[in-house]
Amino acid sequence: MAEAKTATNQEICLAMLRDSDRDRYLACLLSPDDKRGALAALYAFNAELARIRDLVHEPLPGEVRLQYWRDLLEGSAHGSTAANPVAAALLTAVETHRLPRKTLIDMIEARTFDLYDDPMETRLSLEGYAGETASALIQLASLVLSPEEAARSADAAGHAGVAQAVAGLLLLMPLHRRRGQVYIPLQILSATGLNRDAFLAGEDRPRISAAIEAFAGLGREHLAKARAAGPITPRVFPAFLPATLAEPVLLRAQKLGAVLFDRTLQPPQWRRQLSMALSASRKKI
């Protein structure tokens, strides 16, 4: 009975990903059958955190939603966990694969930044944010896939996560700009002669293009470091599949510059699926 309930919760997580995060949904399908449920739980948890800003109009309700997940992982959840399929599946994954709860809690803490409109101050701040979100998710997925081999790809996971996070922020830049959010570090904006308000105003296109090019360049720098970190073993490679989609976005952002305020960077779904399938067979980021 318990096993059937676990399977149902994992199927619900997979169905949620199909609607909210098609790239990680496909990554689950390209992963071993016996690991798919735990990966779906992790990715659904990440999707729940990522969409909180979309669900609230003020930071405080968002803080309350984050606290729910914090309490869950700290063992002081309010109400029945069974009522929330993602929460139940996440706890099952944590217990089955002995995932570090602190890493998940740090991921929650990092997402607090999303609730406010404070600018990202420095490159180091951005790398820290990416490390506790995208990089951590790759490493957690690696632990699910092969705890013995995950440590060997930790350095690659760190850099690949930053590259993936930068690509994701570039894709969301038009939305963030409408909200008044700036994820490009002020350090980069200042180097190109901009400040937060000038970037959001969108009028100085040459300088904005330079800032976007530099930001995408930061992502490409980390992608190069991930590739230089050494080969990733086949057993943990599925954890890196979503990150294999970063490079086309980074390259296109450098080419378009400020034009990305008005044009999507996202390649079509069929192209992303083909790219991930090819990466899965080649085992290269």
C-alpha cells in the first residue's frame, strides 16, 4: 500500500513537470526507470520554489510558502504531509537516497532573494545564488543516480549549475525587467556604465547590450570550466542533461544583446528535446 502511494506521488510529480518544466521532465524520461521517481520529486520541489514569486504579490506570503518547505525538511511540518504529493515524494526521496537536508534548506534560503527586488550586488553573489540552486540540484540528482560517483562530478556540477542559472535568468529577463528585478550583478552593470535604474529603463541599448554580453560570457566561462573538470560518468550524466541546453541560450544572448528584451531566446521545444537526446547518447555537456 505504501509503495503504491509512493509511486502515485512520484507520478504526480512527473505530471507536474510535464506542465511546468518540460526540460527536466524530459531529463527524467532519459534517466533510469528506478531513479525517475526520486528525480521527479526533486525537480518538482525545485519547480514549486521557483514559481512562488509568480503566485504572490507581496514578499510576506512568499516567505510563508518557503517556511512551509523549511519546516517540512526540519521535521516540523504543519498538517499531514500526505496531503501534498510533492512534499511526500520529496521526503521519500530524501530518506531513500540519504540526501542532505541542509542542501535542500539552503536552496530554500537562496530562493528568498526571488521574492524581493533587491539587485544582485556582485559576481560572487550571483555565483553563490546559482550554486545553492541550480548547482545544488545537479549534485542532489547525481546522488540519486549514483552516490558513489557523485563526488567525482561535484566540481563539474558547480560550474554547470552556474552556466545553467545564467541561461535561465537570460530567458526570464523580460519578465524580471517588468517586475523591476535585476539579476545581472551591479558589478557588471557598473563596468558597462550602467546602474540598476538605467538598465531597467532600457534606453541605453549599446551599454545594455554590453552588460548582457558580459553576463552571458560569465555563463560561458563556467560552462567551459565544467567541461574542463573532466569526464562525467555515464551513471550520473542524466543529472547534467538540463544544463546541456545552456550554451545555445548564452550564445544567442551575446548576439542579440538588448534585443532580448523584445525577443525570446528559447529554442523551440523539438530542438531542445533533440539536443538533450543527443547529449544523453554522447555523455557530453
